[in-house]
Amino acid sequence: MRFVYSTIRPDPRRSPALGAVALVAVAWLGVTGCDREGVRQYQAPKGTASAASTPPAGMMTPEPSAGVPHVKWQLPAGWQELPAGQMRVGSFAVTGENGQKADVSIIPLPGLAGSDLDNVNRWLGQLGAAPITADELGKLAEKVGVGGSEGQLFDLAGPADQKPRKRMLAAILRREGTAWFFKMTGDDALVTQQKPAYVSFLKTLTFGPAAAAGAPAGAATAPAAPPPLLTPAQMPAPTAGKPAFTVPATWKEEAPGPMQVVKYVPEGAAGKADITVVVLPGDGGGELANINRWRRQLGLEPTTETDPAKLATALKIEGAQGYLVDITNDASQRRMIAAAVTRGGQTWFYKLTGETAVAEKEKAAFIQFVETAKYAL
């Protein structure tokens, strides 16, 4: 396994361009849930989600970071714990006897993170179902215990003629300035069968003080509080402050994911890899926390090194604070080269992720891509 990392001085002349980026988390976040006896189910008609449930193109949500309350759990029998990544502080897989699959996630966000109606209509859209009204929402909400507190549970299903039919159990707990989202999504029969286990799982959760960077599984951290949320009318355009990138001719641009500003795939590569760019307010949790998050995404344990300077290499970026990390998982033959550039109160995260050989081939082009980006004043 290999690291490369660097630090550079900031430029005080730069100004923030996307201070409202944290709002996007309320626009599209997927959440986790649970069940108990007597929970009402909603059988939705076929339809599509409203436009309001779709996130603005190119906007992002914050990644989890250290320094705020963490959560611990007791894993139900038969559940497989997976590495946390992106916005998740807990990630699990459940497999049924007939090969059916379900995905479970825990995602915390600062603030209220949107209304229950907006969240439910977004989840219905993900299931291929039509949105509901505020009056219908009141008939769906059910109180559920989450770690000694009381949360809201929603049991949602796709259209009856959907094949295979999908079901989602989604719960929300708002406590101490953080909205905790829990979601179980998968095959209808498996999710229904797993509801008692999921309700029990929610009851085992315990919330405590902030965990240090590199905390073990079961003690994940929630995101640090971003700047105050703005209304949609106050949001900047999706491309506000976007750098002018010098893109290699061999990279093909693809539609970016929910957290991504841009996404590229190397053409003609003998293997798979992609390049993504995400922008967040602040420093994303700090250098060491970011490194350990990237290691977990690659399936590695947190580093035991506590001095980022020993993991560093220089980046040639004028008037910016940045660092570059190069990590390889020899067992899976996957590699991640990640860079972070902080300017004007926000940080741009660049990642080249894929098969080891492809990452090595594209490394020089990736570093040049990061170093030659021209940021707006």
C-alpha cells in the first residue's frame, strides 16, 4: 500500500463560490429505515417523482467527517458489514435464501435536512412510484424507537406490477442538530422478512461524543456543520465557481453522479477507472480524516500514522492549500489517487479510482488535470 500527500499555502485573494452547497443534501439524500408490528405500509401507484425531488445538476452533498457525535450498533445475524464510504457512516448488505438482495445505510446530515414530505416523495421516485400529498403523508408516518429516542418510520413499496418489486424501509431521527437517516432497500420479499431484524437494529444504536479520525467500524462520525442552508432561490447556479479544467484528450466526459461536478472515464484503457470532482464547504473533515475515509472506500483499514506530513508530496498549485494521496489495495488490485485543493472556504476533491494498472497509466494526466485547473477569483 502506498501514500502520497502534500500541503500548500492558501491564497487569501480567493472568495467562496459555493457556500450554499450543503443545501443539496436535503434535495436527494437516500435514507435508512426499519419496522415493527403494526407499521402501516404504503402501496404506491406507478408514476414518477416530482421535479422538486430531483437535485440540481452538478450540485453535491457533504461527506461525513470527524469532530461531531458518532453512532455504534449491534449487527443482526446474517447482515454483512461493508466499508463506509461517501456519505455513509454505516453500510450493510443482506442476502436472502433465494439470492435476493437488500442494502442498508446510515447517513447523518447537519440541520433538518429537508421536510419529511420532500424526503418521502424522493424515495417514492426512486422506487418508480408517484409522489403523495401532505395529507397522505400523515397516514404513513409511524413512531419507531431509534437508540432510545423516537424517530419517524415510512414503509414504502414500488408499484404492484413492478418486476421485481422493490420495497424501502426509511426512518428519520433528528437529534442535537443532526438528521440521521436510515434506509433498507431491496427485493420486496426480503425487506419484508427483515423488518423485525431492522427494528431491533435501530433499537441497538447508541450515540456518543465525537470519535477520533480513524475510529473503528461501529463508531462512525457524522459530518461537521457546513455554512447555514439557503433557500432554493438563493442557491448559486450549479456551475458557480467551477474551475476551467484542462482535460486530457483521451478522457471521455460522462454524466456526473449526485455528488459530482464532473466525471470522466479514460478511453481505450485496458481496464476500468474513473475520474470525479466534488466540491464541499470547509476542509471536508481534515486531512487525516479524508485519507482514512478514502482508505475505507478502497477496503483498507485506517492508517496508524498520525502525522500527515509523513504521507505528503508537493502539488504545484499556485496560491492554494492542497494535498495528494496515492493508495493501493494490493489484495483487490485497486488504486485511488486523490487530491484536495482548498480555496476561499471550500475544498475541491479530485479522485482517480480504478484498477491498479489503469490508475498508474493515468496518474500523470490526473495530476496535470488537478494542477492546471483555473479557479474563478
